[in-house]
Amino acid sequence: MVSLLRFLLAALLITQSHLGLADSDHDRARKAVEQGEVLPLQQILQKISKDYPGQVLEVELERENRAWVYEIKQLSASGVLTKLEVDAKTGAVIKHKSKKY
């Protein structure tokens, strides 16, 4: 019984700390948009959709070498998985890699 209680307490602490991190990441990203350091995701997706059409599977916003970068994974209708790195301030594609499935 004591082991079960310890396990549940540990699980609760891990979950709570993870939720706190998610909120701070979201707040950081929102603040970057509000301060004009980053374009909103919707604008980025509109800019890249002409050259890279597809269904967005995953998006991450990361700070790399003092610059914000959107990392976007998407799947085209023809089954091509594309990973893009996009300058979050300008919407320019920095790097792309595609693989057919």
C-alpha cells in the first residue's frame, strides 16, 4: 500500500511539473508574437503552403542561435513527409527535407 501511494504521489508531481513547463513555453511563444519577434503560426502556414502544400502533423517553435525557428512536419496528399525549418520572424524556409512513404 505504501508503495502504491509513493507511486501515485510521484506520478502527480511529474504531471504537475510537466504542465507548468507547457504553460511557460506557451507564454514564451505568445510573448514573442506580441513583441513582433515571431510571426503568428497561421501567417507562417499561409506563406509556406504555396511551395509546400500538405497536412500539418507537428509544429515546434524553438530558439536557435538567438533566432526563433518554426519546425514543421507535414504530409502531402501524395504521401511525402516534409520537415521544414522556417525563420519565425520572416517566414522564409531555412531548410527542408522530404521523404516519400
